[in-house]
Amino acid sequence: MSAYEISIISIIGINVILAVSLNMISGFCGQISIGHGAFFGTGAYAAALTMVGTGSVPLAILAALVTGSLLGLAVGFASLRVRTDFLAVTTIGVNFLFVGFVRKQAWLGGEMGISGIPATGFGPVGNMTMILLFAAATIALSLYISRSWMGFAFRAVGEDEGTAATLGINAGAYKLAAFGIGTALAGLAGCLYTFFTQFIAADAFDFIFSVMLMAMVVIGGIGSTWGVAVAAVGLTLLPEAIRFVNDYRLLVFGGLLVLVIRLAPSGLAGLVQKAFLAVRRS
Amino acid sequence: MGGGNGASPTAEDDAVYYFDLAVTGISFGCMYAMMSVGLTLVYGLLRILHVAHAAVFTLGAYVTVLVANATGSILLGFLAAMIVTPLFGMAIYRVMYEPLLKYRPDVPMIASIGLLIFMQDAFRIVFGEQGITFHRNAFAFTTFNVFGVTVSAVQIATIIAAAVVFTALHLFTTRTRIGIGWRATVSKPQIAASFGIDPIKVRYLNFAVGSVLAAIAGGLVAEMNNLVDPGIGFVVSYKALAIIVLGGLGSVRGTLIASLVLGLVEAYGTIFIGAWLDRDAIAFLALIVLLMIRPQGFTGARTA
């Protein structure tokens, strides 16, 4: 396997974790977050500092999970105060604040970022394998949650918070749970990203990246684990496969986002389901 | 700029420096106001956060610079922008928002973000990454000395433009039949409709007026930077979201106050908190704090 293929597969794995975890928050539980890059970045920075300080891989993973989740819970508390589009605006604000804060902090490397992060010692193939295992685990967890009581409660809260509360579902607790789990996984993705690049700077976690992740979720079909995972793979490969797309990445992503919302709001998953039903009926 | 000239700063130098920051803050505030009022108008009528307003702003900046360079008249550039952008704004409503009104409010908002990044990349592809400068920009380089502070003609033009535009808007909405019908539709759509006001026409009017204001703001920012690049509207777009929330959602007066306050806070904030936070992040800090304390904004009564 060439170094190029290994790096592409690693990035795909990271994006799958990010998109699937965002889908737990925004798809299952209906809490639109356009600041997922901030949690990704928090995990990346926590892992980088831990690696520089101790060189321990398990500690770095733990630090990323915990810090991502802590920031996520803080934003989760915001979701108890504000809803729908205003929650989205809040998460956008969190993303801008994260980048604006990190860029000014000398201990986080400021504008230059953190470089020379110690390697995991697994080699590129080992890192890639680890990333793929975590991606598979994330998909499995997402599928499990989707079928569990918690997944049912998430969807109830996402559909109609008032009705969910009437049914005795503690909407606030489930929103916090969705944010806590989803952002912990985003932190994990950040840690894997740090292992993969060994160099991080704030710009990699900016708002545009968060919009890209939301585009993966919406295009894949918001709420569908498989749809979102497939979209994450496809939309990561697309710019690599087609030169045109690589040059005009934002044009394509932005355009697809508008077209999907406008013409097929349930995304790829919805289209596949419709096609499947049509075939079965005929 | 003001400040000491290497020697130990005197009290007078300090005063000049603070006055200089005030001028910068107010002119930025006026620009934010012209940008944000369009968002407030759309929010007040349709309850949509019109992020793609920044694309209208950017289009306004491009049309201004292109026409100004082609004709040699900056005034013609502004006029052309004020004709083109309302058409674009109304098209956004017709093609994108109208069919999405039936969904939750975050759906049109995400579509709006998608449209904005699409348009930004389109501007980059069509007009190039480096951006376009004015061939002749007498405005930006003419400066006046006011109480020892250097003030550029663009800053003065921005403040005057904002004063004229908002006075005109005020007169339009209080003294003309169309304006009164517009306000009536915003506050009580059904009753206004039963008095024979066409709500759809009001929506188009709304987008047209907001877009004209954004075009003026875009042209002025282009003058101020003497450059129009694809990212000109990027940060402004999200700041405008913060401003309309701070201004109490749907309230034009609140938006004006919030814009001026933000302009001044940013100008002075760079001295006090610039060391640990980017200037552009100040608006979001204020936004998040306010949303957590008062989710309904300063004045609004709705529950967000």
C-alpha cells in the first residue's frame, strides 16, 4: 500500500468517526450543531499536549475523550437553554471562539500550532488500522444506540421535545447524553488525527470544516448511520478522485448541501429507501 | 494612527488614541448595522436566519468595484450594486427559502450556509483568489484631520451613508402606505392580509430592501479595504448573526444599537483582551453569554 493510500484511508476513518458522531447529536437527537470542529480540535490539542508531555498513547486517547466530552457537555447545557437555529448559532459561536482562543495561546502553539508531536510507534499502517478499528467501533456503537431505548428517546426528543417530555422522557438528560457521547467521539477523532499528522494548528478545526461535517450528515441522510458513514467516505474520496472537485471543493459541498435539502431532505439514505420500496412494490 | 511617537505618551496622546478608536468603532458599527438590518428584517418576517445575506453583501462589493473600474465612477458602481443585489436577494427567497418554510427553522439556515459557501467559492472561481482593487479610489486615500486624528473619507462616508439610509428607512416605514403595510404584515400577518396587503409582495420587498442595505455596506467595505476578495463577507456574516441576537431578534432599533456597541467594543477590546482572544471572536463571546442569560435576547419575548 502506498503512503498516499494509507493517508487517504486514515482521513476517511477519521471523517467517518466525526460524521457518525455528529449524526448522533444532530440526527438522532435533533440538536443541530455546526461547531463539531471545536470538539474535534479540543481532542486533538489534548492528545497533542499529552503526547508531548508523557508520550503515552492510552493516556492521550483518554485525555481526548474526556476533554472533548467536557466541552460537549458544556455546549449540551446550552442546548437546554436555546433551541433549533439558535442552538446552531451558539455552536457556530463556540467554533469561532475555540479557533480565536487557541490562536492566541502561546502554550497551545498560537498561530503556528504544535509540531513535532511524538509518534505512536505503530507506524503508518498501524495507525491506519487503529483508526479503522475505532471507526468500525463508532459505527457499531451508533447502530447499537439507534436500536436501544436511548436511541428511541433521542428520536423522540428530536421529533418533538414537548411530546417527549409528556411521555415522561427526560429531554434535558438525553440531550446532554447525546452531546456527551457525540463530542467524546469527536475528541477521539481529534486524538487519532494528532497521531496521524503529528502536527496540529487551529485552522484545521475551523467553522468551514464543521460545515463540511454537517454536509456529510445531511447528504448521507440525517439520522441514518449507514447513510452518513457512506457519505463521509464518498465526500472524502470525491475531491481525491476528481480533480475538478478538489479545486472547487466548497462549491461542490455547498451546492450539494443546498440541492439535497431542497430536493431530497432525507439524503442518500432516503433515496435508497425509496428505490428499495419501489423495487419491492413492482 | 494616534499613540505616542516613541517618546513617553502624554495624556493628550492617549486622548487622541481613544478618539481614533472611537471613529474606527463607529464606522465599523455603521457598516455592521447596514449589513445586519437585512438579517433582522428577514428574521422578523419569516423567522429564518438568512446567513446567505453575506453572499448578497459580497455580490454588492463585486458589482461596485467592477462597475466603478469600468466606468470610472464610484457612484455608478454603488448604483449598479443597488440594482443587482435586490434581484439576487429576491431570487434567494423564491428559489431557496419559500419551499423550505414548512420545515424546522434550522433547515433553511443550513441551506443558507450551504449557499453562502457555494457563492464564496463561485466568486473565487470567477473573479480570482487575489481579489480586485479599485483603479481609482480617491475615497480611501483622502484623509481629514479632526482634532489631531486622521479620519479617512470612507469612514466619514460610511457614517453619513448609515445616517441617510436609516433615516430614509424610518420615513419609508412610518410615512408611506407601502411601508406601513410592511410593518403591519410583520406584526400581524393575517390581519394585514385581510386588509388587502399581499404578504408575498411584502416578502419580496423585505428581501429587496435588506439586499440594498447589504450592497451599500459591501461597497463601503470594498472602499475601506481598497480590495474585494471572495472572503470579504465571511466573518461579517456570522458576526451579523451575533448582532441580531444581541439586538433582540426582529428589532431594527436593537440591531442598530447592537451594531454600534459591537463596533466600539471590538475597537477598544483589541487593547484589553486582544492578547488572549482574536478580535473576530469577541462578538461570539458576547453572543454566547447573552444567549445563556437571556435566550430571548434583550427585548424579544419569544423563547428561542
